[in-house]
Amino acid sequence: DAGVTQSPTHLIKTRGQQVTLRCSPKSGHDTVSWYQQALGQGPQFIFQYYEEEERQRGNFPDRFSGHQFPNYSSELNVNALLLGDSALYLCASSLMYEQFFGPGTRLTVL
Amino acid sequence: GNSVTQMEGPVTLSEEAFLTINCTYTATGYPSLFWYVQYPGEGLQLLLKATKADDKGSNKGFEATYRKETTSFHLEKGSVQVSDSAVYFCALSEETSYDKVIFGPGTSLSVIP
């Protein structure tokens, strides 16, 4: 079992640009959640996808959007990047109640 | 809203010392409680969990007991090793919010030989 995988590992963008991050869930998992972890802080919940629909959302602006595909993989899109969007973006997958986290994508906005 | 508070770090201990990391939470209903660990350069790993009051979660020598009366879930280990050096996150999952997890700010632990 490959576990949760994320791509890319690192990414550097400039302010105003758009970025797409990708996540493949653990085999058999149908729910994907995304978190933002700023340096030195705990992860903050962005949103969760289930059955290709956004099921719940945290306190993030509409610049953050996502998608889930029929194979349960997911994308996180961030538009109009700000310096404050620099963070580690974590994807987590789950089937019932326990979440399994991927290694994250480190996004740097210059 | 629901939240998690944990003791600030960094915490530095000598090998074989006793570890306690305090965690308290604010939540309605009966959340599930977790401790996650993040080793340097790695992703988050679930360390242990407890899903109802008085449950004790344990793993790799770490323990934490779900105390509803004090809304606490303190992490303990009797004898830490250098390999335990990591950042520890206390977290909760709301009873009615599927799998959404709310994390504390994390406590950095360094164990020196």
C-alpha cells in the first residue's frame, strides 16, 4: 500500500500566480481533506471532499478551491497567491474516521 | 468554536527523562482526541487516540487519558529517547463533523543524550 501521496514536493511561485497541488489517497479511502500548515503552527483545515463534492469547509477564502475525481484523487487550487499562502499543504485521506496524512507540498510564494 | 491548547515549547529533556505535554480542549459534545507526531522532514503520523471519556490511548510507550471532567488529554512517556525528538500535536475531531481535525499549535521536543 503506497499510502497517501502528494505532488509536487516543493513549489515556488510569485504573488498573483495560481497553483495546483495534487493528492492520491490511500487505497480504498473515499474522503480527502486538505490542511494548511504555516511554519511553526498546527495544520488548519481548508476543506474536505467526499463523493466528488465539497462536504465541509474551514475559514479560507474562495481563492482556495478543490476538486475530487472519480478515483478519489484530489486537487487543491489556489488563485491570486499571496505571500501569506506560503506553507506546507497536507492532504489526508480517510475511510471511516481515522485520517492518514501525506508528506505534504511545501509552497513558497515570493 | 472548538479549539485545542497545548503547552508551549520547545521542550528539552535528557534521555530517559519523564515527559508530559499538557493539552486541553474546548468542544461541544463528545469529540475524539488524538496525538499526532511530526518527525523532522516527515509528514504527520497518528501517535495515539481516544474516542470516549476515560479511554486511554497508548503507543510506543506514550500514553494519554481522555479526561472529560477537566477537558484534558495530556501526553506522557516514562522514559524518552533521542529518537522521540519531534513536534507533537494534540488534536480533536468533532462529533458531528465527519473527519475534520482541529489541531493545537504543536510542542517541539528535543531529547539530548
